Amino acid sequence: MLRLYEKYLEAVDEYLEKCFSGQKPFIKCSAGCANCCEIGEYPISRLEMEYLMEGFLSLPLSVKNEIKENIKNLLALKSKNEGRFLHRCPFLSSEKRCFIYERRGVICRAHGLAYFEEVGGQKVVKLPECSRMGLNYSETFDGESVSMERFKAFGVDSPIKHPLDLNFFEKDLLKGFAGIEFGEVRPMLEWFN
Ligand code: SF4
């Protein structure tokens, strides 16, 4: 299953590359910014987690120990915290590099793209949280969302479906990947509880 998923990721990366290229008027990530890895819950499915942890096993011992320490500290903090626990990703290095970049989940790959949600039968374009912080999209951000018309007026391709919908490639790309089952999705830390 993991090797099939690896092939699926190749198709996903190719698809997302086109999306990022099409959405260039909206994508203004600054170099070295890892804001999307600094605060969040990082929802991830069982299959993605298995793939990530397979990569973890081949990391140098010192890196593995650093990640383990991060997870231990976060779980301790989480146990004192009720409700939603937003935190730095334990796989982010102190130099703001992803330790398991090639193995990261789909949401990490798609982060930064505009996506759409159906609200009352209408497609509403949503922009990622960093746009609210002036870290991205600053020329186009106009509050909670951007209309599909305005989005199209920039001459960019359609936004993707919500990046948490792991089957958002289903119709076009999952052909040939029929055996893939993502399984349950949980906030990342919950896989370590
Ligand atoms: S897995 Fe990597 S890319 Fe994803 S949030 Fe963590 S550090 Fe960032």
C-alpha cells in the first residue's frame, strides 16, 4: 500500500505544481517562512502517518531523538490543555526546515493554495490563515473570502477543493490508485498518544 501511495503522491505533486503555478497571483510566500508549520493541528490520515513514520525510521539518530523530544514535550503540554491544541509541528527543525519533507502529508503539500467550499449552494473561495497575517496574498485579501468572480478576474485557474478532503483528486487522479485507503484522519499529535 505504501509504495502505491508513493506513486499517488507523485501524481498529487504534479497536480499541485500546476495549481501553484496557476494561482501565482495569490501565492506570495516569503522565503524561509514556515508559519504554516508553526501553529496548527496538522490533521493527517493513518496512511499518510504510516508513510511519514517509515521515513522517520531512516533519519539520523540525533534527528530522531530531537523529534521524539519535541513530541514528548508537546504531549506533556497537551495533557494540561483542554480543547483544541494548536502547536508547532514536531517535525519542524529549529532552522525551520521540515525533517521529513519528502514524506510530509497531503495537507502540507497543498498548504498555501486557495481552495473553495460550497456555502449555501455557492462556491466560496477561501484563502489560508497566513493571508490574515499579512504573510501571503496581501494584495488580494479582502476579508473572510474572495469571490469566485474576483479569483477568476486574476486570470488564475480554479481553486482546489478543501485540502483536507484527501479525495479531492479522486475523479481525475485516483484512477489507477484504487487500492488506496487513507483511513481515519486525526490531528497529528493524537497518533502519538
Ligand atoms: S510535516 Fe513538515 S511540512 Fe508538514 S507541518 Fe510539519 S514541518 Fe511543516
